[in-house]
Amino acid sequence: MTRVHRRPPPTFTRRGFHRQLAGFLAAGAASASCSLPGSSLRERDGRPRGRFVDIHTHLGQQWGARGALTVPYLLDWMDEHEVAQAVVLPLISPESWDHPVTTDYVLERTADHRDRLIPFCSIDPRTVNLANHQARRDLLERYRDAGARGFGEHKPGVAIDDPRNQSLFRACAEVGLPILFHLDTVRNFDAPGLPGLESVLRAIPEATFIAHAQGWWANISGEVTQAQMQAYPTGPVAPGGAVDRLLSAYPNLYGDLSAGSGANAISRDPAFGREFVLRNAGQLLFGTDVLRPDQEVAQFELYASLELPGEVGSLVFRDNARRILGV
């Protein structure tokens, strides 16, 4: 497990540092500056340099006794872990978090760092004044035009195939926003084998879906109970899991590898986990679900241990996300 340590406050501003770094580069000292903290050097295609695009991060106020996850902290954490870009997700449903993290908050906080911080937007499907399909679409278009690249983290206390969800998913598809959803036994709930999710995938093939959380990842195994869809099952993975089957059948479906659920799915049966990543490399997205300072994040150490071929690592760690999001 990799532990994130809080750094002491810097003695210079981020803007001042980049101005200084630009001077070093102009002077021909690029090789000496590449390892400096806080750098966001560029690849030849102009994108920020780093091994990873993180599909799942958050910003927000203090959580219980834990500190707030701020933009400066997130950017420094990204630099430390070679994360070139990160998706920042709002959390607006009452089931999703201990305080609302609104779309407007995410858009505002990421505004000065859009090369690295990629905002998503969110709407709760139960919002009475957005029950009309056109009203939902109009709001999604406004969010998209303000910079949102996707929709989520979608985490309401309804069934995944609830008609209100499906209307919202159709609006996202029409506006061109990929949908990152949380699935367990409370939020976007479903049954073992994920029949509700499959009905959504059949009904809305034009949408791009990114699946996350315990209910999705428990179904990597062909033997899963309803209780395990709110947990982190251990032991060997039984053949016939819904996750493999759905990824194979629906090219518009992707797996979000973040959080304890994603790490557990791959690590619980290491031989199976590695083969799973290899055969589904085109539909998997690296992520961490970092949401507080000093959080232990398993993904960096886990994926280093898998020793994936270079082309597989490039797809999973970075290229799939950039293709889906157009960044």
C-alpha cells in the first residue's frame, strides 16, 4: 500500500514556480528541472507529462476529523505520483457523501488548472424541477459548455435501471458526456449478475458508461451474493462473472479501477486479476478515488506488481481515458 504524506507548505507560489521553471527550460536546463516538485512539463503533443490519467478524484471540505482536499494538495499529490491529469467528480445526492460537492464548486475550483484537472458534472435524477427531459439536457449542455467533460460521480439512491436514471443517461448521451456511476446495494442498486445494468446498456447503446464501486466489482466473480455487492469479497474469482461478460458484450462500457473496490477486484486473485486486465485492457481506466489528505492508495503499488506489457499499461493508465474524454 502506498501512503500519501502531507508535504510542508511551499515557500513559493505554484505560478511563481512555473515562471521560474520556464526560465530554466529556456536556459537549456530542462533535464535538471524535470524532477522538481509541482512541475507540469509537457509531452511533445502538448499534454501534461505523467504516466497516469486518474479517472476518479474529489475535492471538498473537511470530512469528519480529516482535513479538506484542496486544489494545491491534489496537484502536489498528482506530481508526486506521476499523474498527468485527474478527473474531479462532484457528489450531489444525499446518499453520496457527508456534504454536497456541487458541479459549480468543481467547475470553479478547477477553472485555473483545466490542463490537469478535468471537471465532471452531476444531476440527481429525482430533482423535481428537472423532471423534464429537455430541462435536464439544457442544464447538461450548460455544464458541458462551462468545461465539464463527463457526468458523475452518479450516486443516487435509486435502481440503476430506474426510469429517471434512464432518461438522464439518454440526455448525457445526447450532450456527449460519458457517465461515471457508483453501483452497490444502496446507490444505483442492482442484483447479482447485474441484470438492471444490462437492461440499461441494451436500452441506451449510444451512451458511454464507466462502472465503479463494490456492486460492480464484486460481480467480477461468477459467485456473488447480494451482501457481497456492498463489500469487498476475498478469495479466488469464480468463472462466469458478469463484469467480464458485460465488458465483452458492450463496447460502450468501461471499468473504473479506483477505490478499495477496484483494487480488491484485481488483487483478491492475483493470477486472475492480471489476466483480466490483459484481456480487457481497452475498456479499463486507472483511478484512485483519492478524497482526503494522507489517504492510503493501493493502485500504484498494485499495478507496479502486475508488470503489465507497455502497450497494456499505456491503454489502462492513460490512453483510454484521454480517448473517451477527448483530452
